[in-house]
Amino acid sequence: MSQGYDHRVTAMDMLGNRVRKNARHLSKWARREGVTCWRVYDRDIPEVPLTVDRYDDALVINDYRAPKRRSREDQDDKGEREALERDDADEWLDAAVAAVTAALEPGEVFVKRRERLAHHGAGQQYERQAEAGAWRTVGEGGHRFRVNLSDYVDTGLFLDHRITRARAAAEPARTMLNLFGYTGAFSVYAAAAGMHTTTVDLSNTYLEWAGENLALNGLAGELVRDDAREFLTAARRRGQRWDVAVVDPPTFSNSKRMDGTWDVQRDHAALLDDVLAVCSGAVWFSTNRRRFTLELSDPALAVADMTRATIPPDFRDPRVHHAYRIARP
């Protein structure tokens, strides 16, 4: 038995033990909180860079291993090396999935590789990957949400924003603007708190999904298909205002449905200026760009860094998102 194989078995044993331990501890918390979708394993072991999320009896396993870099000298036999690396990668992932499923015994398992292309950044979660249609209805915060475990890189519900959603919905407000609204989870929380919500997204697919999530909870809200920046320009011209706003944009986007590209570090300051022009109260801004610096044009704004306060107990990565509450003093 080779030394490499010994190391792999040891790592998978560690993975199974950690997953089992985390599930035993976190399942008690999840039952108390009425949460049926939560993270069981969050890249706890550096040698095993996976995340494992439970959605009722199903698991979604995400593989975050970086692709291997090849030196120039290796290019002559590139095809053969790539085939060997694929085989080795598949064997590793199969072993990891087996360790997780042995520890948790789920009903179904969905495995995804989180490949990141330099020109796409984190925008890939919005692209359809398959047509399997593995839909589930899960519970969080007393609300219900439809998730799709198979067809997209992400499932339709960002679990790391569980607390952020509750905090934004707790604002003393009658109206909420939810920009880059995705499947409307922030809108569900706000509408349930009595707010009239306006959810803006470029995708008809996600707006329909947001409408389904609202209806699933016996709620309603305004759904607008538009580019967020164009919507804000038109809203300001019409004199529209909202009491609170939520802004959770993608890290990067080059969608054909928008003019130019979007880069959250480059463009967020101008975007927030436009949001503050139509919002009379607090703006909740978040991003999952790991290296991010908040830049505001008005130094008089009151900014509270809510990052640590909004990361749930089932997430161990302190940089899974950045979150800020921004308001006029």
C-alpha cells in the first residue's frame, strides 16, 4: 500500500469523524431554531476542502479543490497527465462522498465541483447546469423556501445569510427594496414582517422563483425585471423611496442582458450612492468577495460592520460574506 494511499484513507477517516461530530452537535441547534437546511461541514479539515449542506434528508456536497497548475515542461504529455489527474481527482472525490454518506446516511446526494474561471468570477452560480429538477421545500426562520439541489451551482437559498435576512426584516420599516433579489429570500422575511417589498432582478427565472417563495408563505410583493442600476435611475426620476434596502450583488457579472460588466469592488460605491438616494432608512449591503474593502463617497454615513454578527453557527469560514448596515447619522 503506497504512502499516498495511506494519507488519503486517514484524511477520509478524519472527514467521516468530523462530519458525524458536527451533525450530532448542529442537529440539536437546527431543531431548536426550526431550520431544516444547514451546513454540516465547512472545509473544517484543510486537506479536505469540501462543504456539506443538509436540505432535510438530502445532502449537497461542494468540491472546492483548486485545479492543478502545470509547468511548461509538462506540456508535451499534457493529454496523458490530464487523464491521470482526472482519474485521481475522481477517486479522491468518490472516497470523500463515501465517507460523508457513511457518516450521515442521507436520502439523496448531489455533488458539485465549484470550478472558478478567472473571467467569470463568482457569477457562475446564476447559470443553469442541468435539468434534473431536484426540488425541495425547506424551512428557515418560520418560513418555507423552494430549493433546487441539482440544476444550478447554488440551490436558490444562501444559507450563510440566515441571520442577515432576519436582521434586515427587523428594521422599523414599512417598505423594502431588494436589489439583485435572486429567489426573494430577503423579501419573504420582510413581507412576513409586514413590509411591502419590491424585488428587482434581471432574471425572469429567479423572479418567478421569488414569486413562488412568497406565495408558498401566503405573501405577495412587487417583482421587477430590470438591471439594478437602471432601475435605481428610473426610481429616482419618479421620486420613489423605500424605508430599507437590501443590496446583495454578485461578485462579478458579464451578463449579455446588461451593458458592460459588473465588479463589486470597482462598482459598489457608485451603486450605494444611487441606493441611498432612494432609501430613507438603512441599507443592508453584502458581498461574498473574500478580499473586499468597503468604500463610500460620503464619510458622514454611519456604517456598522455586521459581518461577524451575521455569520451563522454552522459556518466556520469568517469570510464567507461581508455584511454592512449603512445609514445616515
